[in-house]
Amino acid sequence: MARGASGTVEIRHSRDSGAVVQGLVVDSPDQQLLREAVAQIAAKYGAEYFLERSRSGAKVGELWADLGAAGMLGVHLPAAHGGGGAGLTELSIVIEELAAHGIPLLLTVISPAICGSIIAAHGSPELARDWLPGLAEGSRKMAFALTEPDAGSNSHVLRTFARADGDGWILSGAKQFISAADEADALLVVARAIDVVDERRNPLSLFVVPSGAKGVTLHPLQTVVVSPDHQFTVFLDEVRLGPDALIGLPGRGLPQVFAGLNPERILASAISGGIGRYAIAKAVDYAKQRRVWSVPIAAHQGISHPLAECHIAVELARLATRSAAQQFDAGGDAAGAANMAKFAAAEASLRALDQAIQVHGGNGLTAEYGLAEMWFTARLMRTAPVSREMVLNYVGEHTLGLPASY
């Protein structure tokens, strides 16, 4: 691990032997150093800080700034633009380790990961120079605006549209469940390109829309998820944009979208893996200390066996996440691996958290132990960023070769 000219952490991929084992996942020495550095920052704040800020509606600006200054938010972005020059594997370590310390930050998946990855892969040199350094150091944030009230999982029927206007564009429509839109300097908006003819499907275009642009309105969505990253409906009313707001070519946005969606699914898996680790660690510690009838409850197989099963499931899901991240970093088609990792990790973390709450008995439902409120985030990962049903559709059709169901 070394620091680049910008002061950010630069990870050098290593093929050296002597890898460090974390459960079933094997880290290289550089990756282990990164994991330990993240753990140090996470321990400085802790789950109590995260929950206090989440309950009060406050943000985690100090933590975000520390992660950015250490080069962890942009560890996967190009070194030429202030990033660490590593890959999604390293960013998944950052995100998982935060969640394992009780800090499942949704914004880490959105701003530097989805938006940063799309701009790095498909943005113009000007967009890359403008946005990537800020996203990497955490001084700027971007939200991803894809989902809509009526489109569900079918991005081909988006109603938000973009039409040409001179040498620029006009956007109109509405987006829903847009995470952290109130923190974002800009929105990365996916829209129908109504000026582009495509007989197969509705073509898409991607635009960088400043949050303060005329015609952009945010409406908070009330959810039960305990997180500093809130949800919004975003209304776009005849928003005028210059030609430099478009990413790539008009109507060619579908590959660009998936340049962000596969990383999103892999990193959502990392959050779930971290939540699973957090839950099991809390349960094991409690079970060793809690004594009933003169022995720790951990001595009973009714406690130890379910925890052991949950641990095995979480570790297998972490292996799937690591495999998907490595496939993505190698330039392969990681869609199948990303979907399967997301499915496995969401199921494993939810089961682990439920079991941890059960081990704590009534204490598991109190705010003091920091488990019950985490359940909503774990449950969210079962539905978002892609539902388990859509994952099963994908695996059935593309992996098993079964007829398409939709």
C-alpha cells in the first residue's frame, strides 16, 4: 500500500504468498492492511455514532471526510483522477469492514461506486476531471436516479424523458427511492432518449444533473430504515442541461447503466456480509457472557448450532462476493456472479441478524444492543438494489438456460 501524488491510498495488486485469512475469504497482504486501516477508522466512530446520527436525522460528515482523506472512498477509481488505482475488490473490503463495525453506509455504494464507476468507464475526459477527484476524496457526492414509481424493475419503460434542445437537452419526469439525494451535488439521471429511434426497446441516456438546477425538486420519502442516508422522490420539470451533461452518446446508455449496476450488486453484497459479521460477533460475545443456570448460554447447542450455521452461510456469501468482485476487476462478465452474490449475502445476513436478536432475547429488541434497528437495513438488501425475484429470473434464464418469464 502506498500513497499517490494526491495523498490518497494507492493499492498495488500483489501476487505474493503469505495471504491473510479472514474466515473463508483470503486477503492479500495489501488488502489486509486496507482492512485494518478501515477497521481503525470505523472503531473511532463505532455503531453507537452511526445509530445516534441515524436516529436524530443527522449526517456522518466527519466519518465521510476521514474515509475520503484516507483514500478509501476512491480506492477503486483511477489514480490519474485522485483514486487509489485498485479495484472493486478493494472497495468491497472498505464497505464490508464498515458494516462489520455496525456502520452500513448506503452512500458508499452510490456516490463513489455506481456514479464513480460509470463516469470512469464512460464519461468524457472533462467529466472525469471534474468529478472523479471530488468523489474519491469525499468532497463531492452524487446520487443515482434510476428507479421510478411505475417502472419497477423494468428500466425499459422509464417515463422520465430527455429531448434535444438546440445543442443541449431538456429532462422531465420523476424518480423514486433516490438515496441521499439531499446530500448530492448532482444526480446521475437515467432517462428515455425520445429523439433516438430503436425498434427493439426504449433507448436510454445518462445525464449529470446539478442538484440545484432549475426544475429539480426533492420530496422526502418516509421509511423505517434507520440510516443517515434518506430516501427521496425527485421531480424533474423541464430541466435544461448543456451538451456536456450527457454521458457518452444519446440512446446508448444501457451498457453505461450496467457499468454501475453490477458494482452496485456486488457492493450491496459487501454491506450484507458486513452486517452478517456484525450480528454474529455481537451474538457470540453476548452468548459467552450471558449466564443462565450457572453456565453461559453459549454452552447450549440450541444457541451454538444456529450461530454456527449462520456463520457458515455468511462466510460462503462473502466468498461469492469476493469472486464476483474479482471477475469484475478482471474485465469479465460479472453479471451472473454479482446477482448470485447479492442473493446469497442478503439471505445470509438477514438470517444471521434474526438469530442474533433471538440469542439476545428481549435485549435484542432494545436500542442499547444495536441489533433490531439494523434489521431494516438488512431487510432492505433483500429487496434492493435488485429484488430476490429478479435475481432468480436472471439465474434461471441466463445461467440455467430456462425460458424467459418476462
